[in-house]
Amino acid sequence: MPQGDKRHRKPFEYVIEGVWPRAVLDDHHGAQVAQEVSARLRRAIDACGWTIAELSRRSDVARFTITKVLDGVVWCDLLTIANLEKALGVDLWPGRNPDNPPR
């Protein structure tokens, strides 16, 4: 694949084997980060015992957007991540900090 902006493909389209978000991906760092954000988001929603509608209300992020992030259909923007993190009280972005490892 040529170098450059690879956002023309959705994050889940980088799956080599398995099912999003627990799938094996090719070596696309952005898709790997999107996968980890999706997995952390699902765990946080479940830990709070909230529905997607409840998270939407508390975060001011559309339900449709939350679903698309969970499904790996969109490249989540920073404002969306920030609003979701604030509402959930967790870090969704994996980062490189040892206190916040990707997995």
C-alpha cells in the first residue's frame, strides 16, 4: 500500500484475523490505537453499568458516534475522546506512559 494518509479505510478494515476489537490487525499504528480505544471504551461502559444512551447523555457525544467508535467504523477525534474520558472517569487513549500501557 502506498505511504500517506490511510484514513480512507476504516479502523476495522485493518483486521487480518478475528473480530473487532479483539482481532489481530496489520501493522497500522492508528488502527491499533483505535482498537485499544474501542476496547477500553467498552470495558468502561460495562464497568459503569451504563447504556450507550446514558453515556451519550453524560458525555454530550452522540449515541451513533459512540457506536461507531465501538465498532471501529470511525477514526475517533480528540474532542470525542476527551468528552468520553471525562464522563467515564477513565483514560481511553492508550498512550506510551508506563502508567497507561496499551494492553
